[in-house]
Amino acid sequence: MTAKRILKRIHLVATVWFILCVGYLLAMALRHAGFRWWLVFSVSGYSSLVIFLLVSLYLFAFFRGTGRGRYVEIEHPLTSADCYLGFYVSAPLLGGLAAMLGTAAISSTGRYLFSVALGTLGTTFFVWIVLDPLIGMAEMLLPRSRRYRAERRRAMTACLDGHR
């Protein structure tokens, strides 16, 4: 099995895990706010439809984005490496696992599940929203990456000028 197929499968499992954890946190927040269970589940039903549509779009973009051009590996040698992509797509699973290990002594099932879901959400947010863009920006500042990007843009401009 190729690395891309393994990454796609891990990404699918991690995304489903992430959605389940966010759904659990949403349902618990509504429940603790005083809403009855029938309202929590009806709100979650609409939310799950929206989440399903957003995740479907996200997965479509991810699966289509794996057919990227060669320039991505040249301009972004770290973030396009299979080991980094493995870390990136498995961030929700790693966050959940770390939370499971960190809260193993909690005897209350509700608090344990809440801690695991919150650990998943926190880790995923940090890796996907904070760490990945910082690493990508750092890569773009490297002289080699800047040179390849300038060459690619010149080639694209020349190609577009040829079609006019």
C-alpha cells in the first residue's frame, strides 16, 4: 500500500474522530446550558448535516489536492514530506491518545470522555491552525523556496502571455 493511500485512510479516520469529539463537546455544552436532551439531539441533527457537508467538501479538496504538482515538493520540502503529512493528518488521533493517557486516573466516565474530546480539539486546533501555517511560512522564507516560487511564477506568466 502506498504512503498516499495510508495517509488518506488515516485522514479519514482522524476526521471522523474529530467530528465525533466536537459533536460530543457541543452536545455536552448544550446539555450543561440547561437544554433538554430532545433539543440537544434535534440541534445536533441539523449541525451534523452541516458538519457532514463541510467534511465532504474538505475531504474532496484533500483527495483532489493529493495530485499536486512537483513544485510543491520543491518549494515546501518539509510540509510535503510523508512523515510530516502523517503527523498532520493524525493530529486528532494523537491528541485523543495523549488525553486518554493523561486522564486515565479519572473515575468519572463523563469527565474522562470530556477530557479526551477536549484534548482532541485542542491538539487539532494547535497543529492545523497554529503550527502548520507557521511552518509553511518559515518554509516560504527559505532562499531556495523563494527562488523556485519566483521561477514558477515567471513560467506561469510566460504561459499566460502566450495564450493572449
